[in-house]
Amino acid sequence: VSRDFLPRGSGIVTRRPLVLQLITAKTEYAEFLHCKGRKFTDFDEVRQEIEVETDRITGVNKGISSIPINLRIYSPHVLSLTLIDLPGITKVPVGDQPPDIEQQIRDMIMQFISRENCLILAVTPANTDLANSDALKLAKEVDPQGLRTIGVITKLDLMDEGTDAREILENKLLPLRRGYIGVVNRSQKDIDGKKDIKAALLAERKFFLSHPAYRHMADRMGTPYLQKVLNQQLTNHIRDTLPAFRSKLQSQLLSIEHEVEVYKNFRPEDPTRKTKALLQMVQQFSVDFEKRIEGSGDQVDTLELSGGAKINRIFHERFPFELVKMEFNEKELRREISYAIKNIHGIRQVFPSFQAQTGLFTPDMAFEAIVKKQIVKLKGPCLKSVDLVMQELINTVKKCTKKLATYPRLCEETERIVAGYIREREEKTKDQVLLLIDIQVSYINTNHEDFIGFANAQQRSSQVNKSAVGNQVIRKGWLTINNIGIMKGGSKEYWFVLTAESLSWYKDDEEKEKKYMLPLDNLKVRDVEKSFMSSKHIFALFNTEQRNVYKDYRFLELACDSQEEVDSWKASLLRAGVYPDKSSTENDENGQADNFSMDPQLERQVETIRNLVDSYMSIINKCIRDLIPKTIMHLMINNVKEFINAELLAHLYSSEDQNTLMEESAEQAQRRDEMLRMYQALKEALAIIGDISTSTVSTPAPPPVDDSWLQQARRSPPPSPSTQRRPTLNNPPTRPLPGRGPAPAIPSPGPQSGAPPVPFRPGPLPLFPSGGEALGGPPQVPSRPTRAPPSVPR
């Protein structure tokens, strides 16, 4: 970076990880993630902001935190690279630091250096014992092969006279696979004297050229050479990941190519564009609506029933179920028939004995009164089915208008116009439905071919007959038996099979292990209130003769995931002759229902009319179940489809100005720009990869070395070279030296990152790196005596 912006001082200075992103740009400035939108051009302010942000989380008394500070530096002198500066290992807690400070810092360091795409710069001062380096020990734990570890020796200028680190830098003593690189940073006196980075690099170069122990390898020492080595490792890493990276970029390019073609031909100033787009959008909306209703094409919802499928369920399951729910209560019906017979005779009550002798019984008036009352009750289910279909049509419109979201006003107007028209048709459909019911009430056709007639009614049994469906399978599906106690296994899900005669359940849908078969005779179904803690919807089967339904259970509670599924099972049970129960909750208000009694003659008359009513209502129900869906289909669904095809466009033109309707949303404009930029970036990245693959030279990894000394160091550390030459090397240095941990880990770009920068081509390295020659500059200010350069991705 060639800028002095990292905090300096004694003791532990880096108390939070610093994620430093270097980005190539034409101008030089810095940005913090926690200060979005603010650009720092003065790097002294950058240092101050790092200190303030560190104190904000950790306090001012040496506390630490694993929450990183994110800093981006844009500069023409760097390549895109990420470096992470980590705290040094502290042995003894001070200030607000916790007792386990060493373990916390160690865990924080391991979190970063364990990543396989990071190089580790293991920084060790030259005037300490290398065999006891914490940085090298941690690096060995995560990189046992030594492929990601580079040793960096600092403070070479602070060694006592007569001592040097030549054998270490030549990788002869305590060797590493990638060797060691020596650097000389600025002293505190240089920093106080405002010595700039260029002058520090010159002084470093002069030191190595003039020192008798290092002059023969001066070209392999110093910060510029460290940059060159790290740059070469980055190049090697890019070459290794190129094939997979190229494939990923090509697949991304193909995935957006079709959409980009549409955007590339977009001309905002073209006067015909909005007209053409409006016509296409309305046509697409019409096609989508019809496909959702008719159930064809690619508009298939895999999560729930919708559109035409849901309307079909309303017609054939929900509507018949609602009709059956309106069926008359047996006790109440018989009571109404008896009252009707008596009220028809009025004051001229016929004596039973005289009536039996003369046969004076005319049930037609009582029959008609009861039948008309029952027919009128059918209005509720019929109108409810119209409401359900209307709601589903509006939901379908909302789903279809999602494709118009590019133009918010068009989407809003289309939804408003079509929904308004659906509600208009709803009113007309309801009028027609009520008219059909009134037509049925207006004339009671006792000559209908399916009507049993008065003669047969007196002989017919009142027993309810099941639908003639044989023993065919009506429905299959998963249900949970909800009322089994915990001691007996608790609630469990089974595979149920419903036929016209029985309800069976199996262990699974292979239907090999049958658990139980329940006959449907004398069964009824009723709702069960949903418990507070349960998300299931429950219904129950019970026996009308007060017998146990299943083992020693009086009720069999079955649970589904949704109320819609419950209604569907009830409708299926209805087809099998299992009717809803209403008698358990209905009682006569004045208590006459249970105490009502009739003479035998009146009972026979009531039974006759009751059979007649049952026969005639079967005819009416059959007719209504056929006519209502047809009426809704004709007056609502087909009419709405015709309106969308023929009149929607005209209504849109008349509602608002075309320019207003076809105004793009800000999100769409942003998406188009981002898509075009991504497309261009992918093409440029593929071109760059093509250049790299043909022109970049990579170097093989160095051969393994004997680094067993790292494992033996804790037991018997070997003497450092300086100890061999002069025993006083470990005397206190001339200025305080805060302990440092391992070098910052630097993730290198992998296949999942953006396009890699063109790596530096190895060649003669000038004294001062410029432009793309230096890999983002040194990872930190070179002359800081207490800091170590971070590592670089390979």
C-alpha cells in the first residue's frame, strides 16, 4: 500500500482482526464497512478510525474481540487481495483481558489460518529463539506439509554485533519448506521522525547490500522480494484453480445470456417500445390466466392446489359436502311434518278411527310445505360455492400479475380492472343461482320419473341407503390417529384407504402391513376443536349406536395438516355414506324435542311424508349439484376469460396514459443495469483467464524438508544460530518488543470469488514496486518494528 495507517505502540495493539481488502482503482482512498459512504483520503484518519472502532467494542483497557474491522483500500498501486491482521499471542492477561486470553487469541488465529486457501506468514523477531516461535508452532498444526507457510524474520538490524541469522535465512538451520525471508522495518525513532515508506525501503536495501552476512543473498531479502514471492504464490494458486473457475464462469454466462439479449435490445427512447411491451404483457397475462384455469402449460404450482384444480375441488368435493351439511335433522323433520299435518286440518281435526275407515289423508299440502322449506335451505351452500370460486379467481389473477411487476402501474391497473369485473360477474352469477332455487320452489313436480310416489312411500323403509358405488376405493392418503395414549405409542401417522364399505389403515403406502379395518356401518363424522399446542386439524368418527369404534376407543380422532384436507376427507367419507353429525349439538329450545309423541296413525302419516320428502330432495340435490357448477362456469369463469382476451387492453388504454402505465420500476432498471454489468464482467473475466493460461509462468512447490524440529521444540529446543556465535544474544533488546502472534492469514481468490486479477509476471524486480508490479504493496507498513507482514493467498 505504501501508506502508514496501522496503529503502533507497545503491548498488544491489534485487539480485533483487521480484514484489509486491497482493490485496484484509479484513485487512492479507504472505506470502512461500518462507515458506509465515507471516503478516507488522509491515512492518518484511517489509523485514528481503527483505534476508535477497536476501543468501541473492546474498551480502552486492552480488551480483545473476535469481531473483525473491515477496511477497503482502493489504489492504483495494489492488486485485488485480502489480508487479515491478527492479534499477537498474549501470555499474561492485563487490564480488562480475561484469564484465558491466550486460549481466546489462539482460537481466533486458528479460525483464520485453518483455511486451505490462505498463506501463513509466520513472523518471528531475529533476536528471539526461533525454536520457541508460537507462530511457527501454530502454522505447523494447520499446515503439516509446510505448503502454506513462509517464515519472515524481522529485527535483523537489532541483533547484537557479531551475531547474524545467516544460517536461518539460508534455510540450513531449522528449515522450512518455503524458507525464510528477512525484512527490516522502521524503528520508533524513524516513525517519530516521519520517515516515509520509500526512504525506509531504500534503507532496507542498503542494509542487506552492506551487511557482510547477507550481501550475497540481498536479492532474496527485503520487502520487495517478499512481495515478489507472495505474488508468485498467488499466480500458482490461480493457475491451479483456472479450469474449475473457467467452467463456473461459462455456466454463469450461459444462464444469463437469454435475459441479457432482451436487455441489450432495450431502447428507452424508442416510441414503439412501450406499445409493443404493453401488448406483449397483456397477451402474456391472458395466456397465463387461461393456463392456470385449464391446467396446462408451465404454470404448475407444486406446493398447493390452485387455479382450475382448486375450483374443481370446490365443485366436486366442497359443494356436495356443504349440501349434505344442510341435510335435515331427523327428529326436527318429523316434528315439522306432524305440525304441518295438524295445521292443515286446522279446527277440523280428523279422528284417527274415522280417518282409518274412510282413508281421508291428503299429504300433498304438508309435503309441499316441507319440501319448499328444505329447497330454500340450499341457497346458502350454493352462494358459498360462488364466493369460493370468486376468491380463487382473484387469487389466480394476483399470481398472474406477478410477471407484470416490471411495470408497477400496469400490474396495479390490470389487477384492479380484472378483479372488479370478477366481482361484477359474481353478482350476476348469484342472481342466477337464486333464480334456479326459486324455479325449483315454484313448482313441485311429483310426476318426476325418479319420484317414488304416494303409494310407494307408504311401503318404503326409511333406512338410508348408501350410494351405489360398490366396494371401489374412494380415497387414499396419510392421516394421523390422534387420540392414542402415550403409553400405547402416542399419535402416529398411517396410510389410510377408504372404500364404500370400510376404512383401513396400513403402516406405509406400500399397503403390505394392514393395521386395522373399520366397517363404515352406523358411523358418523364430527369436528373436533383444535388444541392450543397442536398445529393439526382434527375430525372424529363415532358409532351412532354408542359402540366403541376402535379397540376400547369410543371415538377415532384423525388429524390432517390443513383444514382444506379435512374438508376433502369429509367429502370422501360422504361418498361412502358417512354423514356429518348435527344431532349432538342441537336441542329444541322449549324442550319438546325429546318428549314429543304421536299416535300410531299420525306416525304412519309422518313416515309417509318423510319418505316423499327424502325422495324428492334427492332429485333436487342431484339437479342442483349438476346445475350450479355449470352456471358458475358459464357466467363467471368463461366470461372472465373472454373479458381478458377481448376487452382488457381497451380498459387499460382508457384508464391511464400509456406512458404512465409503462413506467419501469426502479428495481427493474437496477436489475437490468446489474445484469448487463455482470454479463460484461463475465466476458472480461473469461478473456483475462485466457491470457493467464497462456502467458503466466508458475513455479513448482519446493521439496519437503526435515522440519521435525518444530515437533521437538517444546521438549528440547535446539540452540539458535545467534546462541552458537555469541551467548549474550538473548540479552534484553535496545527497545521494547511486544510479542507477536502468527502473521495475518490472507485468503486467496478461489473459484467462488470474482474474476482474479492478472497476476504479476515474475521478472527483474525494481527497487520500488509500482502499479501492478507489487502485489498490493506490503501487507503492512514495512518499518513497524512490532508488526509482521500478513500472508498472501496462493
